[in-house]
Amino acid sequence: MDFEFEGPVIEWRGPAPFYFVRIPEEESADIKFAAKGMEYWGQVPVVVRISDIEFGTALFPKNGRYLIPLKDVVRKSAGIEVDQVLAIGLNVGRE
């Protein structure tokens, strides 16, 4: 199932910084419904599209929403910054 939405880039500061896109609440609920039976440890396998970049990852559940982890290679090649709002295409499952 395909989803399209916009979400802000956030940073989680741990021993090393991690970057995520926060999925809006409504889309998170729809994704949770579409992913029934595909989740493992609460994570959902997805294929993400940002501009002309496509990559596979798994969504992380956080406070009733999902977060998309942004790989450094994706973030750096697309010039993505913290607080930037991104247009996202997302397909639940693996291709």
C-alpha cells in the first residue's frame, strides 16, 4: 500500500546523532492498519522515496506515531537538514 505525506526531520541525540522523519498521526494510524502481520518488534518494513532517492528501511514506533530513520548516505546526498519538511512516498513491505 502506498502512502504520501509530509513530515519534519528530527534529530535524536544519543552517543551518535540519528535522524528521522516524523510521520503525521493520521498516516501513522493508516500504516499501522496496513502493516498488520508484517510488524516485527513493533517495526514495519517499508520502501521510502524522497525526491529521486528510494531506499528500504523499517519504521520505528514512537508515542503513537512512526519515525522513518534517515540513512546518512540518503540525508547527505539529498542535502537534508534538521527541521526541514520533506515530501515522502512510502510503500509498506519490501519490494
